[in-house]
Amino acid sequence: MSPADRTACAELLRRLTQVTQTISASSELLTNSLDRQQLSQRIADETTRLRQAADLMAQGSVPPRLVAADRDLVAALHAFADDFNRAAGAAKQGDLSTAAGAMNDEATVRRIVEASQTIEETCA
């Protein structure tokens, strides 16, 4: 790996760590909501954080061999934010089943995990 790629990897891993910490912390808040109003607001907040996470991952340099993984991670974070946006509306209406289903997009979560793992393994 070239020195420039090592520098880009270090920056990419730093961004990925921030994104992972943000998602983990906010997910815990969802499970501790007291009522549908609070749940709806927390889901809306998580939607914003997911979009911010996608924007963060899209910034900065990326080693050429990780461009595809980074782009897929950004796209998956945006898709997950869209899922959460739908869930917020359902939760606000009291439809918790639909809200839970919207936030349980296994294919998108798998894309997030796989892209993250690719970045971590390549940059380690």
C-alpha cells in the first residue's frame, strides 16, 4: 500500500469509527423510548444521523481499491435513512408494527456491515 493510500485509509477508518459509534449510540435510544411520540422523534433523529453518517463517509479521500465499498456504504446508509424516515411516519401514527418492519431492512444492514468490514480489513 502506498503512503498516500495509508493516509487515506487512516482517514477513512476514522470516519468509519465515527459513523459506527453514532449508529450504535442512537440505536440504544430507540429501544428505551417511553411512548410513540418519543419513539417517533427518536426515529426521526436517527434518520438525520444516518444521513449525516452517509455524508461523512462521502467526504475525504478514499484509496482506489476501496472506492466501490465506500460508495456502497454511503448508498446503504442513505437507503437505511429512507427506511427510518418511513418508520418515523408510521410510529407517529401509532403503527409500531410497520415502524419496526421499516427499520428491519436486513439486506441494507448487510450491505452496511459488508462494506464496513471490507474497509476495515483492507485498511488494517
